[in-house]
Amino acid sequence: MIVTASALCHGTKWQDKIDMDWLWRKTRNDHPEILNPVRAKDHEDRRVDWLSYGNINDWTDRAKKFLVSLGMLKDEPGTICA
């Protein structure tokens, strides 16, 4: 954006009279709703999004299918023995 503003001022009466860094900071301050970066998601946000009931069930269902395909589990009711 600073380069764009510099190009727009080139050849005008404002060339070399406006500090482009100041102009960019002022523009971001005056219009934060459209110019300021959105807060990035952190690890906690991602974990909360992923740990939904549906996602956990999907994961356990896929894990069960994988273990059955390896022969480590049987896809039938049974008892757990120690």
C-alpha cells in the first residue's frame, strides 16, 4: 500500500511532501475495520474447533476401521479381558 500511495503521489504537488509511513499508519488508524489484519487463530482456537463431538466420533470410527483392517480388532461385540 505504501508503494501504491507513492506511485499515486509521483508527479503531483504532494511528491516528497508526505511521509508514506505516516500516511499508511493514519489510514489504518482511521479505517481499522477494513485495513487492520484480522487476529490469527492460535492453537487453542484450532483445538476448540477440532474437538467437536462429530470430529471425535469420526476420528474414533476411522481408527476402528483401520485397526479392524490390520486384524487387531474384531468388528463385533465382545468383552475386555485383562
